[in-house]
Amino acid sequence: MSKTPAVLCKNKWLCATELSGGTKGFNHPGIMGFQGKAFLAFIREMLQNALDANRGDGFIRVIIKHLEILRSAIPDIDGLVDIITRCKDGEKDKKVLASLDKAIADLSKDKIHVLQLADYNTKGLMGSVNDVNSTAHALLKADGVTNKADIGATGSFGIGKFAQYTLSNARATIVTSVSCEDDGTYRPLVQGKAILKSHKRYDEALGRDVIYKDESFFGPDDGNFDAAYEYGDLPDWLRRGDGSLGPDTQGTTISVLAFNYQENWKELMIGLTLQNFFAAILYNKLELEIGDVVINKDTIQSLFTDLDVVNAVRDFGRYDEFEMSYFYYKALTSENSIKEVVNIPELGDVELTILVDRSLPRQVVFNRNGMKITDQMAGLKRFRMVKPFACVVEPLDKEARETLRQMEPPAHDDFLPGHASDEAVGRRILKALETTVKQFIDTHAGFKASQESNVTELSDLLADTTDDQNGDRGEYNIHGAVKISDETKTIGFGGRKYGSVSVGTLNNDGETETVSGGKVTFEGPENPPGPITDRPGLDPTSGNGFNVSSPASLDLGGDQSVEGTSEGKKGVRMHVKHRGVLKGKRQFKLETLVKEPVKLEIAFQRNGLSESDDLVVVSSSVGEVVNGKVHVELDQNNSRIEVTFDRDFRGGSVGIVAHAI
């Protein structure tokens, strides 16, 4: 590749004139496409770029850190502010003006927030930014161009590069890269870029207004809008590593100016990294340092269960996806998982991994090159007559990865046959994948005919709730007698299936224990079955209930009456499994078998990766709401209660804790 000689002139922020007279507004499609998910887009796009740039001799190491840089240490920051200020001239859109004012304010502070991502053991940006065939040009100058040479590269559309600007309130970044050129020498490259809007400026020499482009570049002040190919007088924070040039500093650094800083940025980026790249980390393809936290195959388990990480992801609205990724990670690491390599015609070799466990969600995920692509593939979203499982599908060879990559949309979150080079072939491949995966799941997780039965006489004991929009979901009450025989049964209720019942705390020795007027007797195993969920953060010995899916007899209610207060008394705990979207308003059916009316305090919790997540009730159809809980008096009649929580959330297991008061 050709390269530009070292340029000694001072670096500045410059903006080229638009000779055609055309203009571009502030709403750049490449940036707006990531609107509302900037942190997610940054992690997915920047880490897949790093994986695609692997130079082939080990794992990729990525360091992400937050810096506060003195304004005086940012080269030509006044030049960038001047360009942003000129973008305000003639602008009438209040939202755009507010964004430009925010950029100016952030860049005018004594210290500037900077987010910096640096990858190592990567190739760096090769060639000159003005060479249209170079990777440097593709990242910094081209639209819709990738120039990635590796077949099966994770990214491919040349759109993801815009994710780096979404975290900048000034839409400005500076790229520093060290690459090994064709002659074996190591060379730095430094160029900044800001994507704003077209604007006018009066040119005294021409005696008229001149239109300037929406893109500005930081580099040598020589009129070529090129990068700097030596460090010169650039500050240390813009240099790679210790500033030396060699294999140890080879790679690329993205410095996001005016970073949209938030307090939990570190925990959020950790969570989003685990969610999307758990496979790459597990396979030792990727290791990260985010802030002061190391993420590798040895720490991933503990980070999946870190409460601060869980809460950050939940606040970002990605808890369900994060939780699902934990299940897939569990499938890849469990000694009980089953692996099989199959050959898909016209695709190639694919590895299937399945773990069957009652805590799992019956979901299939597709990974490629260590990155999660989708668990929403058409035809593989709903499964009947199979045990709970998690299944991971991964193409093994480069040709298979390339074929699937071609069928991905720009977001790399689905497979669409229309994106394949031959749509008919794409359809055949996806159909063959669907059939093969279903057969694999049926073989290892399907119920055998001898194990199936319908116990319709139990239907009166359970709430009949059907959500027309979100599909069937069962809600399970614990009163009455439920007998599970020596064989695992699929118990149906009018076409619905129920999966689990749980109550109170149990001793691990299998002994009978009275729990708020009920009792549990184990007939088969020496020890009680495991907790109702095997999700991290829930201690199996701390009273999280049990799953009545192994030989046991559950007898609650009867002639027992609930009396006394909650102090020193164990409360009944019911787990309710929801499918589909769980909105803030939700109905529960309470079965009561008592001699006389009883007043209960009912609290709700969402169970998941954290130990507990209290759901605050703001209204109830019966009783009264006291401190986010429901106080209600129940008699021998069954009752329905409709409660509204203080927020919405999706799916999951809900714990109901009731105490007599």
C-alpha cells in the first residue's frame, strides 16, 4: 500500500468547502441509526472491529478507560469549537441548536471528558487515509465501505464506524493507530474527525458566502485533509502505549471527545460486553480492561453475577438480553452440555451445543466469530414438548461464517435470505439450519411419549390466564395436593403447561418442614431437588424454593390455618413464571384454604441475576397498598388481585412473599 510521507506542519481542525453547493443536515443517517442505544452500538461495533483486525498471533486485548483531559492538552480545541459555532448560523431547529450548544459547553470546560478505547494485537490502520483501497481510508474518509480483507469478518457494511460518534456530545473523535507497513517499518497515524452539518462562512477573498461540508478533520494544516504520520508535538494521551513504535504498540485507539459521561459507564460497558461477546471471551479470543476491571475467561462468571453490572444493564433496558446471554454462557461451560458438529449443505460445518436444565429459557442463539448475532431466528423461537434448554449454534469454518455474514443486516442481529448473494440458496440454508437444530433439540431435550400425561383435574387449582398478544403463560398456586410420579410428567391444563411450584424454605436433608400452614414431603430422592432457578445471585440453601419436577408430594393448605404475625414466622413464597411481556399491571389468582378469614401482607419481587429486586406496588384491586405492599383480608373464597407496579419490565420469575399480619 502507498503511504504518505511524514508531515511536519502543525495539526488543526479543518473543514473543506462543498464545491457542488449541496448541503447536509445534522441528522446524519449513520449516526441516527444508533440513536437511543449509543453504548450498545459502541461496544458491538468497536469490539467487532478489533476482532476483525486480529493480526493472527494471539488474543485481542482491548482497554477502555475514561479520562478527564485538561482543555489546554487537547490540540486546537478552539478550532473545533469555532466550527461548531459556525454550524449554528442560520439553524432553526431547536433540537439541533440545543445539541450544538451542549457540544460547545462541554468543550469549553477546564477538563474535558474523553472515552478512550485501545486495541492491541491488531493490525492497525494500513496505508494513507487518502488511498481509497486502504483500511485507514475506509474508517476515516469513506461511507458504506469496509475494506476488511478477512473472509467471515464480523463487520461488513462500513456503517458501524459511526457508532464512535454517538457517545460524543460534539460528534468528534481522534483516531491514533500504529501499523506495520509493507516495508516492515512501524508507522503512526493520527487523524480526528467531526460529523456535524453543512454551514456557511463569508470568504473575504471571494466576496461571498462559501458552503462548508458537514465533516471536519484534525490533521496537518496543508490543505490535503490528510492524517499526521508522525507524533510530532502531540500530547502523550493521544499516543499509543509508551509512544514507541513496534509490535507492542501496534493497533488502533479511538478517543471520543466530549464523552457523554454517566456514573455507571464502566458497569454498563462491562454488562454489554458480556451480553454480546461472552463467546469470544470464553474462547480466549478477547480480553478487556474496562476501567479497573479485567474481563477474561477466568472473571466472566463473577462479572455476570456482579450486582452493579446487573443493575446498570437493567437501567439501560437490556436486562433480559443480558440474562439470556448468561444462560448461553452456562451452556458453553457446563460439563453436562452436549456438543455435536453437523454439516449443513451449502453452508459448512456448524457446532451445536445444548444444556438441558429446568432453569433455562428454551432459546437458541447464533454466534459468529465470538459475537452474539441473534436468538430470535424465525422458526426457532417457540418450542413445545421439550424440557427447558439453552442451545448455542456456531459456524466453525471461514466459509460458513462468510455465508452467514452475507445474510446479516447492517445491525448484525438477524439472518435474512434476501441479503445472500443468491436468495434461493440463502433460504435453503436457513431452512436446513432450522430443521437440523430442531432435530438436535428434540433428540436431547424432547419428552418421550411414555413420560407424558395430562392431569386435567388440577386445572381448578391454577389461574387460567391467556395473553392473546404474548402467548400462553401459566401462573401457579401452591394450595391443594400435587402428586408427581417417578416419571417426569408434562402436566397440561386445557392445552397449557405448568412448569414449577415453589414454597418457603427447605432443609437440604430432605426432611419434612412445615411452612406457614403447609408441609412438603419428599418421597423419592434423599435430598430435595435444586432451587427453582439456578440463576446467579440466588443461593440454593437460602430458601429460594424448589421445583416439583422430581418425585415428591406437595401438600399445602388442607385444614391448616394461617395465624400469628410475620415476626419469627416463615412466610409462604410462591414463584410465578411469566412468558411474554410483563407489564406494570398484572393479575394474580390467590387460592385460599383456611378455616377463617386471614389478613395478609403480600410483597412482590422479581427474581433473576441479582438476589432480589423489589417490585413496588402503586395500586391494587383489593385491600390497600402500604409501603409498596398489599394488605388484604382473604377468606375461603378464591380471590383475584390486580396490582400495578411502579415500572414495567419484561418476563422473568416473580416471587410473592406473604405473611399473616
